[in-house]
Amino acid sequence: MAVDSTGHNIVVSDHGNRNVRKFDVNGHEKWSTKLPGHFLTGICCDEEDNILVMSYRTGQVLMIRNDGTFAGHLVEGLHHPEGMALTNGKLVVVDGGNNRVKVYQYSKKSRN
């Protein structure tokens, strides 16, 4: 679960149903985006409220735009990723299957 930059929206990686869901602070669902084939394990938001979510099964970090549309793959080649965070322009990823923590540059340029 993560909170966006406004503090008024909550995003959840629903691994059982393989989707990302966005709620307002009153618990009303704003949207849900299905990601078939993925087992979602971690989630966070960037400063533009894009949503980053991890797929344990495929070893990827995926991006969902603030409006719920799929934006693509940011990182691939992980082995059972378990968690991540954004800090100071860096995406920090726990690559559990490889017993590593990986750090990637995260900026507007890296997302385009």
C-alpha cells in the first residue's frame, strides 16, 4: 500500500486479483487496473503520482499512470523482487532471489 503526494489517495497492489487499485481517503475506489500474469508484491508512488508496482513472477517493476493506464516496464531481470522505495531520485529495489539490493536512477528522462 502507498499514499500519493496529495495525501488524499491510497494505492494498493492486490496480488490475489492481480490488479492495482486506487482509493480516495473515504475508501471509495477511483479505478482498478488488471495486470494478468503478474503476482504483485511492492508498490510506491513518484512525485507525479505515477505508481510503480513489482511483479514477483516476472521480475519486473511496472509503471501505472496516475489515471490507471499502463505505462510500461521500468526494470526487468529481477529474481523474485520483494520491495522497493523511491528516494532522492533513486529507485531502490530488493531483488530477493539474488540476495541483493539494487539502486537505479529515477528521473523524468529515465521514464520516457
